[in-house]
Amino acid sequence: MANKPGYITPGLSKVFWVTTLSSVTSPSAAQINAGTELTSVMRGVPDAPRSGNAADDSSLASRVDFQARGTITLGSVTLTMKRLKTTETEYAAFDEGDSGYLVVFRKGTAGASPASGDKADVFTADCHVKGPGTPGRNEVDFSTVEFLNTDEPSYDATLAA
């Protein structure tokens, strides 16, 4: 079996904060481009940690406990954003309590900016906690921002024009 090449996300992935989307399964490229790109201050690619829950499916017919698929728990989406000495457009793009969409192009975009046909993960989210950052000595200042999922994420959504 041939080794399949992987990829690394730095220099490839893009992240946007968007306040309005007409669809999370087929978001508009124009609406995403009207949002705020966060890529230049992001430390890593954000995602919602997922864990599965099992339901007891046992009966008296067996001493063995059986399980059935249960619900999926979505953790919060956490962003780690670099703070800047200059104007902080990215950090100022949202405040605690704001609702919107985190749009993550894990594999980047075909062109310089999002366009029809690109694939993205779309998280419908509320900004829950926005910390100012607590750098130590000889550390760059990074803020941690936590978003709560308010709907199911749309993974690999294909952008419309």
C-alpha cells in the first residue's frame, strides 16, 4: 500500500468570524468574505471536541451488558489568538455574548479568498468567554476565547457564490 501524503495546517488553513450567513450547509462566499479573517492571529485550527455517549441496551436475557449509540456531546470551540500592539481588528471582532459563525477552511481555499466550491467547517456559535491573555516572561501575549455551539456544526460545507 502506498503512503498517502498528509498536510500541515500552518500556511494553509484559514479562519473567519462571520455575523450573518444565509445557510450553514452552503454558505455564501460573499458573506464569508464580508466577515473578519482571524487567520493571521490564530495559533491553531479550532474545532469542537466531540465525545460519544452510550445508552444501556441490556435485558434480563443475558448477564452481558450491551450498549446502543447515544447522543454526541460537542465541547466548546476554543480559539487561541495572538494579541497585537497595533490595532486589533481580529480581537475586536466579537465580544462575550455575540452570536455568529466560525468558518474554518482546514485545507485552505483554492484562491486567495473564499470562493464558490471551497469547503469549510461552519460552527454556529456564541462567544462565551473572551480572556485578555496572561503572558508570562518571554512569551507572546495570546488570548483564549471560548465559543459555545448553538447548533450542529456543518462539516465540509461547500460554498455557494
